[in-house]
Amino acid sequence: MSDPTRAIRVIALRQPFVAFEARAWRPPLNIYETEQALTLVVDLAGANPAELQVYVNPTLIVVRGTRQLVAPPGLRRIQRMEIGAGPFELEVPLATPVDPERASGRYSDGLLEIALPYASEPTTHLVVIQIEGGAR
């Protein structure tokens, strides 16, 4: 007879845990499309908005930064870690060209929102955008 809990155990093993590695982790994001622009919303609760780096060219956006590990004093070990900490990097290829000069970003309530208006003319340059907001 087969084990009825086997499927549950397999699903539990596939849950996303943060790997203890030196490489950057990737924060979750949503991408929304309207008639005028793309909007990216990146979940970065606890990140310092002043330390975020956002680079935009017409077909790619890169978001980099660091989120500090929030741990209690006297920590002996981490039993489970699903919240990414340390350096992160997010590279998002864009199917529709955007205008880097008109891109803008703001950080509020732990979310980084980046507005990327579509390009009216082809361009190839890179722009670094400043992030508005200061509350974590």
C-alpha cells in the first residue's frame, strides 16, 4: 500500500528556503502593464531605501541593495530562514522598450515601486534613478 503522506512530505521539501550562500538573493516582484507604462513592485521590507541602486536601460532593469538580518540578541542558531538577508540583486529583462529618462521610483511600506513609461523613440543609454521615500 502506498504512503498517503508522501505527497505532503515532497511538497514540504520543495518550499523555498533561503540558501546560506554568499551569492545575492532575488526578492519577489510583480510587474503590471498599462497603456502608458510598466510598473514593477519589489518586496523589500526592511531594506534601506537610501542604499538601493536601480539601473534602467530600454530593455533591462537592475535593482541591487542589501537587507540586514534581523535576529534577536543572543542568537544560537537559525532553525528556519525564509526571509532573504544580505546582498540582493534583481535583473528583469523588458519585452517592451521603456524610456529610462522618464523612469521613477519610490519606496513605501516595504515596497519599491518603479514606474517605467514606454519609449516613444528608440534609445540605448543607461540611467540610474533616485528612489523617493525614507521610511522602511
